[in-house]
Amino acid sequence: MKTITKRLALLLFFALAFQSIEAQTPEGRNYTAVFTGFDWGPSLNKVILKSDAPLTTVAKEDFTVYVNRTSSEGEIAARFASGTRSIVHAFVSDAAGNPVAEGEHITLILSVAPNDPLGSPIQYFRSATRGGNIWIDFQLTVLNTKTQALWNQEADRIVPVVDAFDLNGSYTHTDGIKLTYASFMPETNSSKIPLIIWLHGGGEGGTDPSIAILANKAYNYAAPAIQRHFGAAAVLAPQTPTRWMHGVSGNSTRGQEDDIYHKAIMGLVDQYVKVHPNIDKNRIYVGGCSNGGYMSLKLLIENPSYFAAGYISSLAYFDEFVSDKDLLKLKNIPIWLVHSQDDKTTVADKTATPLYHRLIKSGARNVHYSLFDHVIDITGQYGGSSYHYNGHWSWVYLHDNQVFLDFDGSPVTVKGKAVSIMEWMAAQKKK
């Protein structure tokens, strides 16, 4: 109890101190905020400050970083709304945050962790029609406690990898359905490149496709670590204004009734491929998580000859609604399912597990299933195997390309070589 009281008193002290300083100095200095995607979502992990004069040294102990998170869309719990951030390193840098021997900028590296929401620039809110993540008002106040210099004006925002995406895509289907989308086109000399399609989960709907690729690190399909397996690949991330499992009745569908979006998505994909003739039509891959996992399977069922492969995590399509006729369409499509046994949102025994066994029994020869016990901290920085994320988050393994084993525990191979899920996918080509 004493520890909690002490912490609250400290936060109150900093809040009042910063309010006092800002009142005296309404126009503080500018800063650049760097938000990086992590397995649990985006977080502010770097702040770049402009100095008044050239520097050669700087000490992290001289700075305090205070965060204030608010939104007009809803109330944020007090313990997640404001507080101080821990600084782990400080150095003299250039304007982009790169270390230099002498420079006019200071870069602060901040501590991040999956259980520290103060660093997140997004917040999940639930409305009457859907729940989802949105950008919030994220205000920093940085104080040099030695000189009393203050930075409180965000002049620029950097989001690595995400900044390489075009976030302004929009498409209107013939039935009037409107979709926004993010897209990435690599710089390459290849005349033909594959297309990776990612369909987000239920928390990333809306009309801001940056949420669709940043909220759970889906932008990573454009990162060098995954791109190298394909040589180069375009990435397309459609976004629904509601949810992919929006049934024709208005209720959520698990496959028991048709949804209202699958035709619009195919219209968007067809248009995107048409205006980008460098995309190889024999190497188009579709995947997604949860809601997007449902839609990925739906697209494979409805268009069995279109896609070269499917990669699906946290499948939300109930196996009981996959008919034997649907199964015949799926059995010849390369598919890799990823799930966690402790997923309480999309229960494996109702979705991926029985579907996998039915596909194998039907004669499918290139269908794989990685079933994890838990979703753990694969970085090893926050507890490793002893730290468990929500069991629904099996996309953590997918986005980081940390999927290697089939259902029986044996490695998945291509031409006798053990491969990761992205290496496997890159080897798939429509026949």
C-alpha cells in the first residue's frame, strides 16, 4: 500500500511540475516521436530532441519524460492515461536519431514492455457496433531537470517500416461496399514479384489502414527479414469499416451464413493486380488472423484457383460450417494454419484442429498446422517462455516468421530442407 501511495504521489508531483513549467513556457521546444511496432502493439521507444547548441555528451539522468494519453472517443483509465517513462539510454545524435560524435540533437531510448500501456499511441474502445483500436492524443513533455529546458511540441512522427506503406488506398465495389487499404511496393529490378495479402483481426477495422498494419505488427511482411525470402514482394492490407465476419443478417458469422465483404475484397485484389502488372498472378498469397482468418478461408473456398497459398492464424471459421464440398475446394490449396491451444476466443477444437484433420483425411498433401501450447515472449526480453500473451495472439509467431513445425512436431520441409512458414510460402506457386 505504501508503494502504491508513493508512486501516486510521485506521478502527481511530476504532473503538477510539468503543468507549472508549461504555464510559464507555453511554447516549448520541438521533439520527434518514434513509434515502433512490437509483438503486443506499437510503443514510443525513442524521442529525438533538438538542442540549442552542439553537444558531445549527454546523460540520461538529466531528463524526465512525462506522457499524457487522452481521447475524445472515450475515457482512458487513470493508470493508463498519464505517467513517467523510464529512460534506458541517451546519446548525441543527428536529426534522424543516429548516434554522432558531435551534434545538435539528443536521442532518448525509452523502456518498453507488453505490460506498460503508457507507451502506446493507440487505444482499444468498444462502441455499440464494434470494438477497435484507434489513434489517441499522445502528448509528451520532456524536461531537462538540470537546465530546465522543455520539449512539448511534436514536430515529427516516425513509424519505422509503416512509413514505407501507402496508407491512402480506397476502393468502392460495384455493390457499394467501401474498403480502405494499406499497400507496399518494394524497390526491385524483378519484372515479376509475388503479392502478400494480409487481413486484419476484429480490433483493426475502421477507415485508417495504418491501424490494420501496426496494431499487431502486420507491417512486418514488408520488413527485410521477411522480404528476403521472396526476393521482393508487394504487400496489400485491406481494411473493413466494421468486421470481416459481418454477416448478411447483420450478426457475426462463423461460416453459418454469408458475409457482406468477400466479394468486395476480391474486387479490390483484382483491381490492385490489374494496375500493378509486375505482380505475378501465380504467386498471390492470402492470410489473416481471427476475423481475418475467417475471411482468408472464405476467400480460398470461394476462389480456389486464384491463390497460390493461404497462411492463417487464430482461425475464426467454425469447422462445422465448412461443408464437404468446401473441403474438396481446399484440399489442393497449400495452407498453413497457426493456432494456440489456450486460445479462448477462437477455440482450436472448434476451428483449426478439426479442419486440419479433415483436410488430411481428404488427401491434402500440402496442408500444415502448427498448434502451440501458449503464445510466449519469443524475444526472451520480457520473460521468454514463462511470459504468456493472450492465447488468441498466435499471429505473434506468424508475423515474426517463428513457425517451423507441423502438427506432429516434425519440421515442415521444401525439397528436403526444413523451412519457416515464410520460406514455405515463398516456394508455393499456382500450378
